[in-house]
Amino acid sequence: MRTLVGSGTGTARMLTHARILLKANQGEGGPGWTDAAIAGALEVGRATVERVRQTYATVGLEAALAREVAAWEERRNTTPCTINWRFTTADARIKLKHLYPSFQE
């Protein structure tokens, strides 16, 4: 992440999220910054800092740096689900019959 921020390549959102995670890191450099301190230093909302940290903790680094929609899409697309179709083709033909013209010979 340091190289990402140092090079400055990437979207502004991605760079900001990387800076948030770097300042929140509790590594060998000492304790991480508080959410309020990060929000003030980077001029973002405190909710943004909390959301980025939560996304990193639950989904991972790539999702924390990417847009939130992409993370939700990935989670939605990898979760198996079933569809309970209640409107069958036969029902559709009866219900929507008035929308289609009838040709008489």
C-alpha cells in the first residue's frame, strides 16, 4: 500500500482508502490513529473511515480499496441462491393476452 500511495497511481478514492488503512495500521511504528484523527487529517468523514476499516476487516484489502459496489457485487455473485418463479409462462400468456394482437384469417 505504501508503494500505491507513494506512486500516486490509482483513483482518488483508492488512494484515500489506502491512506486511511495506513494510518489505522497498528504496526511496529506504534499504535494506529483514531478514526477522528484520520478523518481530520485526510478531510473525510468519520463514517468513511469506519466503513473502510470495517470493509477491510470483513471482506479484505482489495474490497477496502475498491468501490463498495464492487465488493457487494462480488459477495452477491459468489453466494449461491435460488429463484422461486411464481409467474409461469402459461400464466403470462393468459395475463398478458391483451397486449398482443390476434390475427384472424
